[in-house]
Amino acid sequence: MRAAVLTQFGAPLTVREVPDPETGGGEVVVEVLAASVAPYAAEVFGGKRNYPLVPPVVPGVGAVGRIVHVGPDATRLRIGDLVWCDSTVRSRDDAMTPDITLQGWSSRGEGGARLAEYMHDGAFAELMRVPTENVFPLPTVAGDDPARWAALTVHAISYGGLLAGGLAAGETLLVSGATGNLGSSAVAVAVAMGAGRVVAPGRNQAALGLLADRFGPRLSPVPLTGDEATDRAAMSAAADGPIDMVIDLLPPSAPSSASRAAAMTVREYGRVVLMGGVGMLGGDDLALPYPWIMRNSITVRGQWMYPRTANVGIIRLLASGTLDLAPERVRSFGLDAVNDAIAYAAAHGGPFDRTSLTPSAG
């Protein structure tokens, strides 16, 4: 098969012939129809983000594909099925605290690194090997535009964060980082889940306008100034009432003060979910006041990716049309243009901008 290979950090990906993946028990092989190209992929492959990938590696996180081989322990999946391939691979020998690797992308700790040695290659290839439990059937309509449905990579993450915070219908949510690629997804998913109001802070006026146009009165845009006290007051005022939950999806380049300003708008007994990259490339720690957390009974939790069950929920939201993919701007690239796709994604990382690689299309 043909695949795009990261041979070393800082070098362009190389498209070349590599051996077809071989499966053992508990695995399937899919033909990759479309894989999402993250806006920050260039930072990963350039080494800026210091991800624990070990070249040579076929990168790429998550895919829409068709099954070409099923293992002997699969009882419902069939060759030819259209499926979503979740990249979040968990070790099978500890159900309570499994090690995790993001196939073809990243991993957590020593155990995750060991798992990545086995589940090494990702979605930037014509074929991909995937654990059976990471494959989820898609509705027939997804086959009409798999490049658009590859946005599952983004929407599943934001959905997982909202589930972690227990977002309920009618609640007010503040999305810290709302004007970004992932943050805008959280806005759309929250509205689809029934949020009564979404507060969307950001510095990009054009992006704020786009969000306001799409979601109407349920969206409260807040232009940020960079002054922590001023911004906190503006976000609180825009909610027109208590803020039940804050989800932080700011990138590594954002200062911790921006995360803190957003987090401290939450009401008494409110919830704060941290999913972004603040501090991952250095900078100050997130310093939330102990007395404020304790006296207001605030719940603060981190969430990396999402539980496996979230895949079913987000697919249902998309299949029903409750979460609408139609407004998203999608640009597709064939496998030979993988480096063009990476550059395009870096330059088009705004709200609802999606870049997809379509390996099996040539």
C-alpha cells in the first residue's frame, strides 16, 4: 500500500510504498477514505509540539473508512461496512486505568509509549489496522462525503469534554478558546446538546461574527482585551445569568491568565473542564485560588480525549442532523498532496475550517 511517512521531525512527509498492515485477533483493517488534518499538524511534524512520535511512522489521527478485513472475534462487523475509526487506543490489561495512545499521533506515559510501539501507524495511508473496539458503524449518508465526516476527529473531542462536565439541556456554557478550530466545535456540539446559552470569548472579531451568525441569540460573543479582570467581568456580563460550566480548549500558545479568567466566571457549584494545551510548551501554571474553589464548591477536572461510548453519541448527533456538518468549509487533498494539505490546514485553522486527506482516492 501507499502511505505518507514521517521519516524525521522537520522534514516533509514522504509518500511511498509500505507493507500492508497485518492483523491479529481483536483487530480490523480498513481502507482509509478520509482522515482529518489538524491545523497544528505542521507543528507536530516540525517537532515544535514535542509529541512522542517515533519516526519512521505513518501519522494521522482518526479516519472514515471501509472494512477490508475483520478478525475472528468480530461478530457484527462485515467487510464493506462504512465505519469511523477512533484513534484513542487503550491497553486491554487494566480496565480501570488503561494506558492510552493516540494511534499515529501521541501517547501518555511509559505504558502509552509501549502501546504505541505496537499500534504505531495512523491514518495517512491507504490501509490502516485498528482495534476492533475502536471501529464504529456510520450511516450510509456518510459515504456520500467522507471528507466532511472526517470532522468526527474534532467533534468527538469537544463532545467528550462536554460529557465530562455533565452539560445539561438549558444550561449556560462558556467555551474558552471558542474562536479556534476545536473551540468552535465545542460551541456547535453544545448547541446540539441543548445548551441554553453559549458564551464565546475571543480576540478574533471575524470569528466571533461567524459564530454569532450561525447560532443566533443562543450565542453571546465576548471580545477579549487581554486584561484578566476586564475580560472576566465582560464574560460574566455576557452570560446574563449564572455560568454553569466552563470548558477550556485554548492552545499551548495561550497564557494561563486567559484560562484562569474564563474558569473563574463559573457559578457556585459550577464545573470547569480543562482540555486545552495551556502550559504544555512552558509558561506559568494555572493558578486557581484555593479558597475560591473550596468555598464555592467548584469542580475542576481534566479530560484527555473522550470515553469510547462518546463515539456512538457523537455519530448519532451527526446522523440525526442535530449537529449539522453542512456549514463547515472542507478542503480535500489526495495522498500525494499530503504536504500541501498540512500547509493548507495550518493556514486555515479557523472556526469550521476542515482539511481532509483522502488516501484511497489517490
